[in-house]
Amino acid sequence: NRRNDRNELVVSEMIGPSSPAAVRTSIRTYRPDYTVAWFSAGTPERRWATAAGLIPVPRVTALTQVVRPLADLTVDLSRPEAWHLSLGDLELL
């Protein structure tokens, strides 16, 4: 993307343990001014993003999410770690 006169690389998903290498290759290939991603804390994707060299930005907080389950679920949706969000999910909000 081109945003505010800068080249932006958006990492919307990371799938599998080879993801960090793919992100590093993309950064070397496309040479963006900055790279942006979002993965929920405690998830493998968050660990892979860190392994790729991405670092958290201080004081950036998650969106306030509201949920209304449409069926009985085995997961507690009130716990943020149950969401497993990525930037691909957040772009749809």
C-alpha cells in the first residue's frame, strides 16, 4: 500500500512456522518504509511476527470488541486470547 506518501507493507496473516522467513524476504524484496501487522497476544502468529523482526508499538491498544454468540460455543469469548485475531480480521471491522 501507499499511505501518507509512504510505502507500507501489510502482513495480514501468518500461516505456519516458515512465516517469519517469508516476512523477512518480503521486507527485503519490497523495501517498505514500514511494515504493519496485528496478532493477538499469546498466539503462535504473534511469536512468528516477533521472530520476523516486527516489534510492538508502545501504547497501541486493541479495539473494544462486542460479541453476541449465535449458538452455544465451547470457547469463552469474553477472554481476548480466545479471539486469535489478525490484521486480516480487523480490516473487516
